[in-house]
Amino acid sequence: MINIAVLGYGTVGSGVVEVIGTNQDSINKKIEDELNIKYILDLRDFPGDPMESRIVHDYSVISSDDEVDIIVEVLGGVEPAYTFVKEALSKGKSVATSNKELVAAHGAELIALAKQNKVNFLFEASVGGGIPIIRPLNSSLTAENITEITGILNGTTNYILTKMTEDGSDFEDVLREAQEKGYAERNPEADVEGYDACRKIAILTSLACGKQVDYQDIYTEGITKISAADIRYAKAMKQSIKLLATMKKVGQNLFCMVCPMLIGQNHPLINVNDVFNGIFVHGNMLDDAMFYGRGAGKLPTASAVVADVIEAARHRHVSIKTYWSTEKKELTNIDESIHKYFVRLKKNIDETTVETVFGRVEMVKAQGISDEIAFVTPIMEEKDFKKAIAQFDSVLNYIRVAI
């Protein structure tokens, strides 16, 4: 029998219990043993719950039980998750987690600790929910030199931008609707300001380059400035606005950023809508690959966690090699990155003045908007764009355009 303990009995934790209960027979066959949930850690009581007898409130009960082989950490946040996970690995217990904050902050350290103790620290569900992306980067794509990873990694923001596009609504109205439907938290800052996507692309970039990429070093911009007018212009250009998290290698430079971008009809992520996630990977031999599915939600995320539990059960006392060292990887300043830029200005500026500053631009008109001018710049470096845009005090908004 392989005993596990689930830390946290919220949405994902209860989903893990449900997945194991529903698929118990097939899971047992795959691990050639019996998987048993021995403990569930939570501060709350759950009277009448089928798992009531397994609820404990003190982590030391779990950490001191040598019969517990695998810990499932779905508490979220860095603490107390970090303390609990570190102690578990030190005591020879493998860990499966969905906690992107924990993985982004301490992933390399915890992988090294797991290796030292001949156990595993697995985190497939930390990026993309039920979409398999961590394991492919760590195994299937290891022969590749990954030169780009671009993803729609946050379902909340993708839902908001999709609804704004479909309904022509403003950001605040759609956010309120997303909160009512449970797609957005009461405090949506982590999603709408891009912090969630930032941590996820930090994890993917660390795996792709094999070194620690600190999420604090990644330029991050959310979607709170996107307006119904921006959406109208995007439609006029037959493009869509998406919050993209991107890692790109250009020569010796490694760029990493999270920001809204305009993408055209030929972009691989153009049809990733609603709460779905999509991740585009480019390798020097593979060329292009796409990963698509539900990036969040109780059962998709829980399914990925349980898949890691199965892997840990199959590899007891053997560490699965993960290429992610604690050595820090320096990112290139985005001032050296190149894009086109979609710009909106108040109409007190004329086209001649614009082209004097930016060079030849492509003017854009949108139905029902007449009190401003809008245009797309030529391809230029970020630092040159910043110098150019600083010459205008009538900027309504600007959005990078994928090239």
C-alpha cells in the first residue's frame, strides 16, 4: 500500500480526492499497488464528509508518520507550503504540487533537495492546469534547443478579453461578470495584473534553459488598461488582444515578458478563447508544437496532480532527473526587444507629426471612433519606441503587436 497525505481540502484538494476515488482501480493498476489517502490536512472540520475521519489539523501528525510516502501540496502561496514541503522531502517523502508560487520561488532548491533524498518533487499542475507541459519539457523535448515558449497561461484574463471581444463591453463590466461566475477571484489582482502568468512563464523558462529564472526579473503588464476602444481597433485590423507570457531566445539574448499583445489570424494562439489555455513551443529541430486545454479548474488541475502522484509511486526511492539548477539565469532587458506597436493618441496630433517621430506608420480606423487617431508603428526596438512615445502627452494607450 502507498499512503498519501493531501495538504489542503479546498477546490483542488477535494478534486484530488475525487479523481483518486473515481479512478481508483485504474490508478492501482498503473502503479501496481494500492493508493490510499491516509490524511487530509486542513484547518477546518468537515462534518459528514466521507473523508471526515482522515482530516487532521496539525502537519506534524503527517510529517512524523513514516508510513506516508507521498505528500500532495495544494495549499497555495509560499508559506506554510514551503516549510511543509521542505520538511517532507528531507524526510524522504515525495511531493506533488499545483502551487505555482512555491515552484517559481523555490523550484530549483526543492528539486535539488528531492534528489539528495532520492525522492521526487513534481509540479505538472503548476502551469496549465490539466495541460501536460512540464513533463514534455522535462522529457519529450529534451533533445531540443527551445527558442520560444509563448502561452496564454491565465484563464481568467483570457475569459475577460474574449468576452470584451464578443460583447464589446468594458473591462470593469466583464470583470464583474467573471467574478459572479467564479472565473475571477474577489481580489483579481494576481490574474488581471499578470502576476499569475509571470510565475508560470518563469517556471517554463527555467525548465527550458535549465537555470533559475526569477519571476521578479520578468517584465509584467496586465490587462487593466485594455478598453472597449482597443478591442474595436483590434477587430478593424482582424486581430485579437491576448495576454501573452513569452520566453524567446534571440542569439545570446533571452527575453521574457508578460503583456497584452495584438496577434493576427495566422498566430497559433489566435483561437484560444474563453477560459482555455494554449502554449506554443518552438524548438530548433522540432519546429512548432502546441499544447491546448483547460488551464485551470478543479478536476483538470487535480488530474495533473494525481498523474504526478502516480509518477512518484512508480519511482519510489528513485529521483526523476529534472534539468533545473539553482544557478541564476540573467534575462536581457526588454529595451532591446523588437515589436511593432499599436498606438492611440488624442486627435490634436496629425499624421505628419506622427511620421516625423516614428517614420512611416499604418493608420487604423475603427467604427464609431472619431475623436482620436490610431496607428501601427514599423518594427522598432523597445527603447526607441519609449523615446518616441515620450514626445507625446496625448497618449491614450499602446499595445505591442506580435511579429
